Amino acid sequence: MTLTDAKIGEEYIVENVELPLTLEKRMESLGMTRGSKITLLHKKRNGTSVILIRGTKFAIGTDVASNIHVREE
């Protein structure tokens, strides 16, 4: 499942990130690595998702969220 299919308030484990290399490295530097826990906090009407990774909140677009594969914890 991808992050776009995730439910608000649920905790997930990152399985795979399929983004362009520069963006993937940027996400890794922010703490989004395989096996890290991620919580979906909010989905905005425009498709932006607000996520919590390692105690920090981030907003990501639908194009990024659809390329982050997660599984339920």
C-alpha cells in the first residue's frame, strides 16, 4: 500500500521509497528510511498529506506520497 491509501492517525512502517534520487536522498536525510515509523496526521483537500516521522511533522504532496510504500505496524 502507498501512503496515499493510509488512514489518518494510524502508524505505518516505511517499506520502500520510489522517488527520483535527489528527492529520495532528501527524504532520507529527514529521517524517512526503510523500516522507520510514520504516522499520517492529516490529509488536506488538495491532496497534501501531513506526516509525523521521528517526532517531526512534514507536509508532502500526493505525487510524493504515492511513491512511498508502507505497511501497517
